[in-house]
Amino acid sequence: MNNASQQLAIGFDIGGTNVRAGVVNADGQVIDTRAVATAKNAADLEDSIEKLVLELRADHDIKAVGLAVAGFIDPTCTTVLFAPHLPWRNAPVRNNIEDRLGMPVRLEHDANSAAWGEARFGAGRDAKDWVFFAVGTGIGATLMSGGEIYRGAFGTAPEFGHLCVVPNGRACSCGKNGCLERYASGTALPDTAVELRADYETALPEVPTGEEIVAAARLGDPLAVAVMEDFGMWLGKGLAMVSDVLDPELIVLGGGVSHEADLFLPHSRQTMKDNIVGAGYREVADVKVAVLGSQAGMIGAADLARAGACVS
């Protein structure tokens, strides 16, 4: 292995349930990991980050630390403005952790971190202008423009999951109604099953989980199949809207639901092609599934930390 590969950084994926840390080399390989439950207050959360770094530093020569956070980050990549499932509010997280560790720390949005990982080592390696869709509990997204992360004027771009696709539709946790993620995310699947239930034979329980719906769809359950088709249709319409606005060369689907892409992606691709402006007379973005899986955020955060200054 070359010397560059030995430049190790720790990448964190900090979510509402777990804090995961991985030692990542310059080739994007995760060579060691740790994980703990996410603490409920800011001091304890920062304690746990410090503890994991100290554990990993005992075995590895670490050069920097990257934090991928599920929340809004300011444009300078120093402050967590708001994170719905984490205790930080307008918190100078980068400085806090740097003071604790005495080493460079990079702070980044979790979808941006995952997109950066895919850009450097995964499905987006050969693309310049493309979109990352993280489809899981909700929808996170990143716009890569000219090979760099596009943030917008205030650091919150893009929120594709909260585009309104159904006026006065399902209530969303963001405070709006009819958002795309209320029809094309893991949490949307049970709601769709309840709405469609009267029209299909099914062995599913009255209010099934997303996992139960996916498993039943693979067995051919009529309701579950219809739910996944509905999911694919809405996702395809969302991708068409993004294509009309941004005209990307590539869309990469990540997040937990992307692991089940064979159940919906063909329908999503066709729906996107049918709903874009100028359908049939223009180039259409390629749609690929992310390749780094659940480690994308850690890999991207570590690589950004290794690179140093905020990439924007």
C-alpha cells in the first residue's frame, strides 16, 4: 500500500439512534470501526465522540476527524444550526470537538458526506454535475456542481424531500403538507399501505412496517407490490422535477431504501422519463444505486477532513 493510503482520518456518521466511527485511509477503505448509542444531551454526545476518537487513536495514527451530522450546517461548516434528532442547536460543534481533540475537525451534513464519498470512491466518480438522493426514513439530498458540493446562499440546499408534490397532502414533520418524502421514503410505505388496503388482497397486518411491506412485495403480496409501485411512481416524479430544474447528468440513489431498488427503480426511471419536460426529445440523467452503502457518510466525512478546509 502506498504512503498516501496511510494518511488515516476518522469519519463519524452521527444519527439520531447511533454514533458510528470508522478509520478510513486515503483510498476510501474503512479499516476499523466503533459505535455507541446517541446521547440525549450535547455534552454527553461530545463526550462519546471524544471517547471513540481516543479509542481509535490508540491503535491508529489519525490525522483528522470528520463529522457527518443529520442536520442543518452553516455555510462555513463550523456550526450545527438545527438537527431534529440530535441535541445540538446553534452549536459550534467543530470548535468544541477540535478543542477536545487538539486536531483538525471537519463538520458536514450527512447527505453531503455520503455524496462526497460516492464522488471520490463510488458511483459518482466520473460525474461533474449530478444529484445524490438519500432515501431512507426521509429524503436527504446533495447537488454536486463542477465536482464540488453546492450549498446555496445559507448552506441548506437542496431540500428535494420537501418539494410539495401533493397540495394539501400528507402532513410532514417539517411543518408542510404533501412533501415528496411523505410519498417516497421508508416512513411513507406504511401510510400508502393503509390508504390502498381496501383495493387489494393482502396478508399484511393492518398497519405494516416498511420492512414487512418490502418482504411481502418480494413474495408477490398484491398490496405490497402496489405500495412499492406507488413509491416508485412518486420517486420518479420527484426525479423528473429535479431533472427539469437542474438537468443533471447522473442521479445516485443512496440510503437504506436504495437497498431494495430492484422493487421500484425500473418504475421510477420510466416515470422520470415520461414526466420530464421535452420527454423523448432530450437526454435523460442516468440513475444509479450508490455503491458505498451505509459507510458512505463515514468515508466522505473522513476524506473531507483529510482534505482540510470547507469544500464549497
